[in-house]
Amino acid sequence: MSSNAMVAEQSRAVAYGGGSGLWRASVARSSVELKSFFRNRQSLFFTLLLPIVLLLVLGSIFSGTVPGTHTDFKQMFVAGIIACGIMSVSFNGLAINIAIERDNGMIRRLASSPMPKTAYFIGKIVRVVVTGVLEAAILLLVGVTLFHLPLPSDTGHWLTFAWVLLLGAAACSLLAVAFSAVIPNARSASAIVTLPFLVLQFISGVFFPYSELPHWMQTIAAFFPLKWMTQGLRSVFLPADFAVVEPAHTWELGRTAVVLGSWCAAALLLTLLTFRWRGANVR
């Protein structure tokens, strides 16, 4: 579906929607978002499938237990890669997608159409929710089936799983919208977004035990959401005694909620200040 066809479809949804224009436009926009994501092979692979491939390949290579614990290294890695997968669909994929749509003029056309502007962001939220749930479900299935990741047996751990993913995805999504403002054009989007995403994976405890990283790396990682997402998910899937190898010797779930919530607020403010409906090269 071309960008002009997308705009036309949503304009018709609004034109015939009456008082339900926002609802109909949001449904139409959400449908377009999901169709364009799953039909784009490049987006599908690098955003949704790459974390799964990393889990399969690196999970098959890593062996042994995490030093100072009896926990299988693979189980620690699965918890980290789930957080990485959520950041992939909410930050990586979303920032690149918005940069491309701004550069090709789609955002400007949507803004000048009868579609309520709010519907554009609702469509992005639906995209992140659907792909995030799908990503987490597939990674959990692979982790349990191939790497014997133990699933929580109580409601409390599943609630922690839910709020860590929800706050983490919200923080990364809002950060993606704000970060898209520094991307000059569609051609450079992937390179500009992938670099910080890749660096954060290495310093946030995804591939290596966080406590074994150099102190300066831990300090930098602690400023960003991914470190707290990985730590929160470790508290869900790993034994309680694993907390002794965390820097604070505890899961710090309260601090995790504060940091992720603060990122949501800060990224929302940045989005309100920096989001542009028109690309620099669009007339």
C-alpha cells in the first residue's frame, strides 16, 4: 500500500465517522501500521526476528553458570534478550519508521488530512503493543523450550513481568519518537538508531553478567532504560539468590519503576518539544 493510499484510506474513515472520527481513524491507522510492519521484510527481520536469531545462536554457544551463583548462564541471557527484544520493537523499529515517514512526506500528508493527529500516535502505540507482545511470547517460548527457562509460579512475579515490560516499552517508545528528531533523513535512520541500541545491549547486562562489566560501563548503563528492564526481568525468571551478584545485592524493583517512569516523563517532554510533522527535505 502506497503512502498516498494510506492517507486516503484514513481520510475516508474520518469523513464517514461522524462523532466517532477519532475511533475510526485510530482503527484505520492501526491497521495500516500493522500491515506495513508485517509486509516489510527488512523491518520484520531486523526489528522482530533479529533478537530471536541472537537468542538461538548465542544461547547455543554460551555454557556454564554465572560466577557466584548456580544459575545457568543461558537463563540469564534469555531474561536479558527479552528486554532487548522489547527495546528493539519499541525504540529501534519505531524511531526508524517515524524517520522514514517524515522524510518521504507521509507524516506531513497525514497532518494535513482530516485524520485527527492523535490517531497517528495511537496507531504507533498499537503497533508497539502487538509486536511487543508477539516478540515477548516467541522469546519466552524459545527460552522455555530450548534453554529450560523456569516460568514464575506465582502472580506476583507475573505482575512484575507485566509492569516492567509496560513501563519499559512506554519509555523506549517515547524516547524513539523524541530521538527521531535528530535523524536527518531516511537513509541514515538505521545507522543512527542502531549504534546506541547496540552499545546499550553490551553495557546493560544482556550478553554479559552486569556485575562483571567495568564500573564506568555500569554507571553509563544505569542512566538508560535497558539496564533496568533487564534487571527487572532477571528478578522474574531467575532464583532469588541471584540478586547477590547484582551491584546493590538486591533487585531494586522500586528503583526500576522510578527510573523507567522518569524516562517516560522526560521522553514525553522531549517529544512535545521536538516532534516535527514535516521533514527537512519535504516541500
